[in-house]
Amino acid sequence: MQNPSSVGPPFSPTPITPRRGPNKLLLFGCGLPVVALVGLIVLGAILGDSPSPKSPSASSGNSSSTEVSGSSIPARYFGKWTGQDGTTLAIRSDGQGDFNGGNFKVEGGGITVDESGKKLKISSFFGMGREWTLDKAPSDTGGDMKLSGVTFRRIGGFSPGSSLGNSSASTTNGESFSPDHVPTNAQELAQETTSAFRHGVRAKDLGTFYNSTSQMWQQQTSETEFKEAFAQLTKGELSLPDWGNTQPVLSPAPHIDDEKVLRVDGYYPTKPIRANFRLRYVPEDGAWKLLGINWDFKRTP
């Protein structure tokens, strides 16, 4: 496999036209024609509010079950979560939630949590849904949770003692979200974004990653266009350096430009090809969502 020495021109806050050559890959969050998105598979939103999943007594003969649903779900679960695999999960204070797993989605589904049975699930009106093993529950003061081996990071909609939708959304370190300030966890944000991209490349499908990007990007770039821009990577024609669990180096320091776009540039010190990246984020729904990603692979001494 070969590696590109350069991946596209610099980012610009104004519309630009992406370039693609034999050894170039680029996709930005602006400048592409607006394309109507294919209708999403929406479950549980047709016939009104989804009923809550079955109560513990109806679903299990175990009287010691701690299964809860609806408004009884502990507030520590509320918020908007994104998994390391690129999937997203939202849990609201009324016990309803949304899940986006790329090819499978649930909107307005009922959430059920069983801490003693170590289970968390979302169910649509039609009984379809997704169930996870609750490997690690979030704490009352915030933090991550782990579902079926995948770590989920809360990206908004929560602060200690509040419910989803509270204006003081917070990040994993308890920091209040502000579109005017660079997040202190920018390194973690960059690592999560690039690792989710790597996961999609290895799976040869960037659909889930695309669905985790900003609405602004999705309104201007179809999923087909997005996948085509990175087809050389998913098809194995070009190789993405493997940085393992190494943390990225951010340089220069992240900053917010005049267009209110968060710029996070850096690299992974991989050898012999170093993986340089440039990421752009915009504030949406109390969190930083991806607007553009650019890779630059250079050979190191």
C-alpha cells in the first residue's frame, strides 16, 4: 500500500471546492452542493410517544431486579453520548431516547436501565431496539459509561443535578460547555474523532462516522459524497498509519476563529509515516460537532 504525502489544501471558513488526485484525499464541511439526504429509518416516532418498556415484574421473575424506566431513570444517565465506535445515544429525563448506529436508528424509544442485571436498552414502539451490557455506569458527578465493551463519552446535555436540555451542558470533566471558549478536553476530543474515523476505515464503512458529524456538514455533503472522498482508504488503496492507543500531540494550540469554528490541529508520532490531522468543529446542541477533517501523512526520519 502507498501513503499520500499530502491530503488537500488548508481549511477555509469560506466555501471551497474539494480536490482529489491519485494521492490526495480531502473532505471539508463546506463548499459542496447541498444534497437532499436519504430518508432515515425512524422507529417509534409514528404513533406518538413510545410506551415504556415492560416493568421488572413483567419482564423477569427476579424480585431483586433494579430495572427502571421512564422518569425513574437516575439523572446520571441523562445526556448525549458518543461511543468510541462512532455510535451515539441520547437519554432524556422523561425516559425517552435516541440511538444512531449508522444502519440502525431508534428515535423516541423507551430507555430501560438495570444496574443489578448490568443491562441498558432502548426499545421502539414496535419492539425493535438495542440492548447493551452495562459494563460501567456513569457517576452522579459525570464521567464516562461503558456499554458492551465500548466507552461512551457524554458530549452535552448534563450537569450534576440537572436533566437533559439544561442550558449548562457539560463535558466529561464537568466543564460547562461554551461556544466561545476552547474546551479543556480538546486532546480527548481529537483522539475520539480520529479513532472513530480509524474504526470506520478498518470496518470499510464510514457511515456511522458520517452520522456523528455536525448537521451543518450533513446538510451540505451527502453520505455518498462523504464515503467517496475517503474511498481510497476504505478500499485499502491507501493506508492509514496505526497509532494504537497513543494520545495525539496538539500543535499549534486549539483556538476558535472569527467564524466561531473550533480548530484542532495535531499529529500522532507514528513511524515511518507520521499522521498529521486538522479537525474543525462547530457548536451544535450544546456540544462540539465535526465540520471538517483533513489528513496529511509525511515520512519521518
